[in-house]
Amino acid sequence: MTKGIFINEDDQDWGSSGMNNIVQPKEVLVHKHLIVRAEAVNPPMVEQHLKDWLFNFIETINMKVLMGPYVIYHDVPGNRGITGAAIIETSHIVMHVWDEPSPALMQFDVYSCGEFDPEVICKKIKKDFDIVKIEYKFLDRDIELRDISGGMSVEKNRLKDLIIKNNKDKEKKDKEKLLLKTRKEVDINKDGSGYTIKEGPNKGKVLAHIQTIHKNII
């Protein structure tokens, strides 16, 4: 998803000719999120090393540091490793490393409102940390996240009700057409209550519509 532009009416100069000139088109931000899992033979273990690497990495992907990078080594058995985080102009970058296993486990996160190439990032990580395995997921947070607010459930129920109603209406009309073809001695009641027999011993008797039970189709 690339950046798009929209024009604000306040930014237009219409002039006497009636033709509009765009003054300053505004960019619509993207919201891309890269999540990387890697196994590293040569992971960062020294705080200054990771700090320098984050500065260099941010420059490589054409981003700008606002705060940090902040780096700390956590020396606790079972959870030993280094963590680095930087606030960039367009969001954040975070790396977590657990260096007790061999190869070490690395989790890396890049979230940005600017464009970047996940393949370029993964190639740099592979080169710099001697990676033996690397996997990633690249998300567009504008459209690829799941709505758990109930909005989709409400819409789903509304569609289900419409489908059931349409099926009932169609079945009713089909039954009425069939009945009119095969039983000329009945009238369809205008109030929707059913049918009135016109001839024979049951003349004047009202017959109700046949009721059916519909299974949940969604």
C-alpha cells in the first residue's frame, strides 16, 4: 500500500478562471508493521554494539531518530539477553535477543507510517548477525487486523436475517404459484392470513400458510 494524497478545500486556489491549482497536496499515512523472528549465531550482546547498530539501521531505511536508542542487557538465567528500542519519526523499532540458546533467538519489530522494504531489512539482519533461520510477517495495520468490537458480528447477524427473510418470501411466493395452478377453487387472502376455499363442502373455510423451520445457514 503506497501513500495516497487527498486535497483539502482550504488548500485550493480557484482563481478567476475557475481552474483550481493544488497548493500543498497532503499525504495519507500508511501503517506498516514488520515482525521478524530469527535465529542468530552472532547476536548482539554488548549494549553499545546494539545501540550503534540501531542508529545505523534507522539511517539505512531512511528513518529519523526522535528518542533513543535505549539499550539494556538483562543478565538473569533463563531470560538472559539484550533489548534495544528506538522511537523514530514515524513510530518505533524494537529488538529482543535471548542469547542462552544456540543459536540465539532474536525478535525484531519495525512499525512505521513511512514506506520500507521488509526484504531489505531481513537481508541486513542476516548479514550483520550471521542468521541461520529467519521468518517474518508484514502487516498493513489499516486493513489486516481483526475487528473484535462486535461490528462484524452485528453485520453478520443482519445479513443472516436478510437471507432468511428472502428465503421465506421466495418459498411463500413459490407455494402460492403452485397452489393457484393446481387448486383454482381457492382465493389468496389479501391480509396475508392464508387462503379461502371457494368451492365444495369446505367453501368459505380459511387455510393458513404452511410454516417451515429454516436452519441457520451462516
